[in-house]
Amino acid sequence: MLLRVLALTCVVAVPQLSLAQQRRTANQHVPDSCPITKPGEQPIVPPPPYPAKAPKGTFWYGTSQLWTLLGDTGTWAGLGHYTPNDPTFRQKLFYWRQGYDWNAEPRPRLTVTGRRLDAAAPPLMADGANGGYREEDWKSFMVVGINLPTLGCWEIKGRYENTDLTFVVWVAEQR
């Protein structure tokens, strides 16, 4: 039980860090050659009990079958490393699906893959997904950690059951 409480505490704290990283990137230059996903491209208003409005500086993206939270700027900057000796860039991704219950499926069958679009690079590495819950707003969600081997333009695909959700993000150094 203690391990589950600690894991949930970490899951609840990480979204705020990830969102802060996305918000800090407003001044990052995204090359025209990187087709970042922008607000309005595939907007969704999540069904109840999920909040209809995304936190400031972010937007909901996807369908009721699978959606995620993206930053308005389309960039991730200053991503940390998983360990001091790890050369990859770490990010946590959050996904929702109508009817998903983290208690019934604590290890959701969500897979995340990704490829760099603007240069040759190894694919991203993804951890196994976990379920999480935040009563005040996010309700049941799925979370997965990813490691990007390089900076640049990345296409990221989440797949849960028979539904895919793909977006593009620019990964940059912290300014």
C-alpha cells in the first residue's frame, strides 16, 4: 500500500513539472520544416467527468477514444535526464480515454512509439504505462515515461486498444 501511495504521489507531482517545461518554451524557435501539432487541429472537449478546459498554456488533443494534453507552443525544452549518466531526454506523457478506470487496469495496454522527422535517430524508448488518478481534475488517466535520444522534431504515437493518437513536437535545449 505504501508503495502505491508513493507512486501515486510521484505521478501527481510530475504533471506540474511537465506542464511547466512546456510553458517555458514560448520563446523557442520551431523550424518551418517541423509540423508541430497546434491547438485547433484536433480539438476535443473531454466528456464528463473530465474537465472541459485544459490548464492554461495547454490544450486537449485527440478524440473521446484517446486524448492527451499538449502545450500551446508545440515545444518541449529543458527536459531532464532520467539518471545523471543518461544521455536521453525524459518526458512524461498523459493520456485519457472515456471509461478508463485506473483501479481496474493499473497497467494499461497503452504503447508509445516515436520517430524523429528531421534527421536520422534511433526511435524513442518508452516505459510501460501506469494508471493514475487525481480527484480534483484529471480523474483516471494513463501515464508513460519516454526517453528521446536526441533533440529535434519528433512524431509521437500513442496506441490504446484499437485507437492511435499521433502528434508532433519540437524538442529543444533550455534557453
